[in-house]
Amino acid sequence: MEQVKLTEYSHGAGCGCKISPMLLDEILQSTRPNISYPQLLVGNESRDDAAAYDLGNGTSVLSTTDFFMPIVDDPFTFGRIAATNAISDIYAMGGRPLMAISIFGWPIDKLSADVGRAVIDGGRAVCEEAGIPLAGGHSIDSPEPIFGLAVTGIVENKNLMRNTTAQEGCFIFLTKPLGIGILSTAQKQKKIESGHIEHAIEAMTTLNKIGAEFALLESVVSMTDVTGFGLLGHLSEICEGSNIGATVWFDKVPLLPNVEKYRQLGCIPGGARKNFMSYGSKISEMTQQQREILCDAQTSGGLLVIVKKGGLDMFFEVAQKAGLKLEAIGETTHQKGTNLIEVI
């Protein structure tokens, strides 16, 4: 297989390619009449992680898709990251995945079939880890390499997690550290030191399986995964959908190693700036450091979990069994004024 650097063939990287929340709102303002589908428990009205369709037997089928351009140079690793990211949407809804179908765009005049095969093999490896088949897919000749999955899952309705069901007086947890966008930008700018990007790769290729276990707990009232809109973007969606506010304790937010070093070197992805322009008016005044980290576009990020304060013992027990040592990064509050979220 030819040696390539995939990031040199794309204008964006990972979930940083996402359209900004502000522009996406404009695009999604349909001129078509609104038709109600009673069985559709979760659609696109709340920008949740996956659609949920009630099967009428106490369970719902979950459907989602996610794809992007390379965030790393190695083809197999790119495939793993893209697949992990797509499957995460099912776990974030409290479900378990059933099968996946690939979405594959390839610049056939620039990159060989062997390189493309390695990307898909990476996706297939993650599907095997999740216990599901990569059952098919669709491919096109594309000017830039693109890979991702459409994933089907299932969940019991009583365990369905939404980003609109949070409550006041809960703790906020994050299952993976932030900084993926900053480290990826350092790599793209050729400023990354040996061994430093590996921390981000490990995070991006870790499946969020724990979401299906958290959903079984009565104390867990809302959940979503943190991806291209950054921590504050996805938390603001929870706050808006649930009519609550939130306080984030910045010094409690977990960060990948060396994030601050590369932030100070100016390795700030464009996605972070687009994110802040889209929802910064909903956030209290922040320092430059807080803004660049909390708005950092994550690829295959962790789960943002809202947990009742009275049910922490079981939550911590489940987390510890999965090897997660979690600490609250904030709390949900009564919605006050125009600021949905206060960063302190």
C-alpha cells in the first residue's frame, strides 16, 4: 500500500468539518408544511444524536449517520475514528447498535484502492468491536476522501436518552477529555511533537459503550455526545431543549495532555471560532482560554451525562466498572436571563 498523509487531501478535519450551528439552523428552516408522525419519538426538532421510531412493542429503532474527511494521516486509523464517532450516536441515546452501512467518498484519481480498503477495514474493525456487522454501503468518486457510517440501533423506550429531558439541580459529567480539535490542528500545522497525537487517537477510537449502561440508571436523566459543536454547543442544546441553565466549573473539565501547550502556540481550529460565533451570546463572559477549549470541535468525543445528585453512588459504580474515574464538571440550574450557561 502506498504511503500517504490523508489530511493533505482534505480542506477540513473530522467533526470540525461540520456546518456551524447558526448556519445549520438557517438551512433546516424548511418551507414544507410540518407533518406529524406519532411514532417518531425523536426527530430533528431538537438536534438530538439519532432519530427514534417507536415500534409499538416498548422498543424503538434508532437511526443515525455521521461521516467526515480525514482527521489523521493513517488510513486504517481514520476508518476506526470515523466508525467510532458514528456508532457513538446510538450509545448516546441509551441504545445498542445492530448494524452499520458505510458512506464512502474517494478521489480515485489521487488515492489508490489499497488506501481506500484500509479506511474501510478500520471501520470494519470498530464494528466488530461493537459486535455489529458492516452490512453494506454506498460509494462515490469524490474530490476529497470521506468516510462514515449509517448506524441502526435499538433501545427500550423507558431507557431512551434525549437532550431535552434534563432537570435542574443535577450534576454534569463528561466521559472523555477535551482538546481533540486543538491537537489535531497542531498535527495539521506540523507543530505536533512525537507521541502527542496518540492521546487524541486513543480517545477518538474508544467506543462510548458505557452510554447503554448509564441509560439503565434512574438517576441519569439526559445524555448526548460531544462532537463538532464543542462542549458548550452540545450543553446549550440540552439547556434549550430542557428549559434549564447550567454552570460549568472550568478547572474541573478534563483535558488531554499538552492541550494548553498547543493552544498557546495558536493551534485553534476554525470550527472553534465558528462555534463561538453561533452560540457565544448564550454563554457568560469567558476568558480566551475558556472559549478556545470549551468551544473546541471534538471528533468522537465523550458523553455529556446529566445525573441527579441523589443517585450518584450507582452512577459511580457503573463508571468505575468500565474503568472511568469521573468527576462532576458542573451542575444544572434554573434558567436565568439570556445566558444559558455560566462558566466559572
